Amino acid sequence: MHYQFEWAPVLSQLDRFAEGAAMTLALSFGSILLGTLVGTAGAIAAAFGGPWLQRAARAYVEAIRNTPFLIQLFIIFFGLPTVGLQIDAVTAAVIAMTVNLGAYSTEIIRAGLQAVHRSQLEAAAALGMTRWQLIRHVALVPAFEKVYPALTSQFTLMMLTSSVVSAISVEELTAVASQVDSQTFRTFESYILVMFVYIGLALLLRAMFALIGNLVFRRRRVVTRARKLARTAPLVPLAKAELTAAVAGSAK
């Protein structure tokens, strides 16, 4: 069976696809910002908190990682109004994406915190740093640098996962594709176009996060590289004449 592509009906709706892409990015950036804050707090609780905080952080992570995102979305969108919290679909989507990303970010950042060498923490404590100063200046920054690639990959995955919120009628990219499909009956063309838009958005996010990482961690990487070179560089032997002059000078 030969399929005849007809792009004109779909391409005539490019303005709607652009609005859907803008909504996808808005949902993504909102949830990335809030989810990172939640993940950082959860990771600190898991790595440095007391037993109860550690158990609570672990329960939160396991509950989110072992349930589908769609179920989490429905619980927030349909469940919160039953207890008197009226929220619109966009707010429910941001909350659900934040809760989901926060759990995965908690585990990623916790791994980075645990990778910080214990001697650094002990040295900071010996200098009289408070617990919060130790976490903020000694643990968090190196931890973020170590896990930044994994964290940004999770951010990109969250942007792609935002397609699920079309189930509660949020007019993001996938919802727009569904609407255009129902109006033009060009299913294949609609979703091929959306596929390439998602690829473009993912590449854009990766490039943006790579640039941010280079700007934020550049100084630390230069200092770290200099320290490694200082530790590994061989000592340059003094020439005999220089050694004799040095000994004579010290004798005076």
C-alpha cells in the first residue's frame, strides 16, 4: 500500500506547534528549577540528615521511582481537588514534573555528595566551619560538578516526559500534534514533525546545559588540573653549578 504524504495541512499549523513547543519549554524549565531545589534538599537529607530524614528521603525516592509518571500526574490533578486544593492543569503538570524530577535528582546528587572525599569534610570541620558551611562550600559544589552530566541528562529526559501531561489537556507539543491530527487526518505527518521538534529541543537543552557547565565549573577545573600537574610533575634536578652555588650561598 502506497502512502501519499501531504505536508501542507500540517505545515499550515506551524504557529500552533510553536506555541506547543513554548509550553513544553516553560513546563520543563519550571520543573527543572524547582526539581533541582527539591533534589538538593532531598540529597542533603539523605547524606547528612538524621535517621528519620534519611528514611523519609529514601521513601520519597523509592515511591516515585517505582510508580509511573502518569499515575503521579493523575493523583495530583484529580486527587488534590478532592481535599479542597483546586489547581489548573498547567499547575498540576508542573507539580507532578517537579515531584518526579526531584526524586531522581535526589539520588543523583546524593551519589555526588557521597563521592566527596571524607578527608575534605574532616579538614573543613577542623577549620571550624559550621555544618551548613561545610555542606555548602565543601560538599555541594564538588558534588554538582561530578554529577552535572547525569543531572543534565535527567533534565532532558524530563523535557521529553512532559509529553505525558497531554493526558490532562495541557496544550504542550504532543497535545497540539493530537489536535492537528484530529483536524487534518494527517497522523503520520503530524507526529513526524513533532519528533523532529523534540529532537531539536533536546539538542538545544544539551547545548545550553553544556555551556552553563563550562561557565560555572571552568575555574574549578583549571585549579583541579593545576593541582594534578603539581602532584604528578617530576622534580627538575639542579645542575651541578647551580647546586654548588646554592650550597655556597647557604654557607655564607
